[in-house]
Amino acid sequence: MHTGKQLPLLVLERPQAAGEQERGRLEAKYAPRLQYALQWGKWVSYVGNKHVPGLRLYRYKEAFSFALVRRFLQSLKAELPSPWVLDPFMGMGTTPYTAMRMGLPGIGVDKLPVAVAIARGLIALTRIQPGRLQQAFRHLRDRVASLEPAPIADDVPIIQRAFPEPILLRLRQWKRAIATLEPPLKDVFWVLFLAILEPCSRTTKDGQFLRLRPQKPLRDPDDALQEMVVRAEEDLQTFRILRARETWGPEPLILEGDARALTELPLPGPAGLIITSPPYANRYDYTRTYSLELCFGFVRNFEELRRLRHAVLRSHIESRLDAENEPPPHPAVAEIEEALSKKDLNNPRIPIMLRAYFVDMKRVLGEMYRVLAPRGRVVMVVDNVRFEGEHVPVDLILSDLAEELGFQVESILVARFKGNSSQQMKKYGRQPVRESILLWRKPA
């Protein structure tokens, strides 16, 4: 598979600076396997899904694209030792959905319950006959105003601040109405309902936050849901055309589970290919970003939301660490911690988060190795980060941990370079970091 051009050493992320010996060693070790692949840059984000039937219905902004998964499946499908395609951080389910479209059985796993519901609902959509969504919507709309509002986690402060009372009431009535449906209609309407919460609210998903926008124009829930039904009906017509052109595989298996404990899940067999993108070590807290969705359908109160926050992979600033029993899992992580201890950080918990992140990811990689068939492949999209001028080469640290576990690191494709924040540029200048696609193999 032709992937890209080898990078000249001069474009790497300044590994020779004082105090960066371990990071410099990693840059030198993996320099021969670092390759330019900037043609992949447009596919490592959700933007590529904006016109993909099904996937376009929900803006899961951390997802990668259908096109990225399809390209790797096209290149690797013939040599897979097992047909199962696994994504242990599936998000909205792009990987298992694409595998199904390409005739392969897929498995999607995620710890975040809203991601599981979206992935299941989008797969359920492919089973609906055209016209059924419109029919069900008209039936529900005629009776929604008479229904008792459904309970939500309304003790979470963002709920009362995000919605005017009339809109909040109507949304709770729509939740009650959708609950009267049977699968697969119920699963599909649940996705469409989750998709309208943000446009009906005073919030905007913005990086690691769900930001309040008090002056934002708000959508009427009835109108917003009807618009989503129309779009979904358009996708149903497209699915009919696609099924005539493509040989679809079985519906994928979608599981709520922890990537740190894959061997505890009821997987049907060893995976031949893993295509995934774990949360980035960038302080983003998915339980905050998707708090509206979680409060409407997956947690009953603030305490449950907080427990979920501490149960997901530790990539956010509230991560807890057992410092005595969770040492840095790689010398470069210890080096970064030491360097950050001398910096005036805007949040002193950043080193805790970074160590917890790599401790968790080492567990994930071990589980991936165990569930992957011999000669199986891994495709993983990751993002390097920088805090107070200290770069964190996530792609190289994870690759080195993978080698320690037995993986062969075939190549590291640099899909794009991303700049640091305006505040960081004022202090340290423009120092772009890599967003990379890691390609590993499990030996026979």
C-alpha cells in the first residue's frame, strides 16, 4: 500500500531541545517510519461525513470519516487473517458502519452510552422502509402536547441554563413520545432527537467545552425534528440505491464497553483489523461536551454524570491518578512530567492527566493485542499535543509502547500539522504538532 513520502528529519518536532532526550530518542528511532501523507488530512475529521447517508444525521465532531475507513479497508481487506473489523473507540460508529457497507462484519465498542445509542440507531436506520419515519413523526406530533414530560437529569446546572422553559418542556414531551415507539423506529428517532438538542439550546460544542451562547437563535423542537426526519427519509432512498450497487455485510455488533477491558466483552472472535481513534490527550471531556445528550437519556442525576466522567478513558483534566501504583508507563512520559513541573501551568492537573492517559492507553494496547488475530493490523488516528511549550509526541510514545507489547510498527503517516493556541504562539512561536495515522501489525 503506497502511503506517503518519508519525512526529512528537519520537520520533526524540535526533539533536540534541552531536557528532551527521551523524546529526541523516539524521534530518531521512528524517523525512518515517519511519512508525509497529507492527502489523508481531509479524512481524519468528521467533515468528510457531512454528505454520507446516515452518518450525516448527527454531528459527532470527534469522529473520523467514512472515506478514511473505506480507503484502509480497500487496501487491507484481501490480506486480513479474520474478517472482523473492530473499533474499540467507535464514537458514532463510522468504522462498523463502513465495514458493513463493504461486506465485512464489524464490531464497535464505546464506554460513552450516547455513542452506543447513536451507532445503534444509525445501523437501525438501514432497516427502515422509506416513508415509515414520516408516518411515525406525524402520529407522534399529533399527540406529543398531551403527554406527561419525561424525566431528565435536571439537577445538572447546564440543563436549566441551556433551555428556555417552554423548549425544555417540549423536548421532555418528545422524549416521552419517542419512548412509545418500538425498535427499530425508536432507535432511529432517538438519534434524531439527540441531534436536535444542541440547535434547540443556548449551547455550542466548542473544543473541550459545551459553551453557553445566550444570544444564539434557538430552533423550535417540532420544526427541528421534522427537518431531521426529512433528511433521514432522503437517506433511506439513498440506501436503496446503495444496496443495489454494493454487497453489504451483516449488521455490526455494537457494544457498550471499556477499551481497557476488551477481553471481558462478548466478542465473536479475534479481529483481523482494528481501525480506531482514541480520545486525544487534549483535556477534552466528552461527558461535558455531550452533557445535554447524557442528561436527557443516559444519566438520572449529576452524581451519575460525575461517576461516568471518572469511568471513561482518562484524557480530561479531572482525571484521577493513583500515583503510587500507577507510575509513568514510558520514560518520555516521566520526562514530560518533569519538564511541566518547572512550568507555570494554567492548570496544575495537566501532568496528572497525561500520566493517567498513557497508563490507560498502555492497558488499551495490551487488550488490543490480545483480541487481534496473528497477522492482524491496527490503524489508529492520534494527535500530538503541546502544553506550555512542552511537546507530547503521542504518536511515538504509543508506537513505542506497542512495540514493547509485541506489535510491529510499520509506519506513522503524518496526515496534517496543527498549530498551537494563540496564547501559546505569543509565548513560544508557531510550533505545529502532528496528527498521525499509526500502522501496526501483530506478528504471526
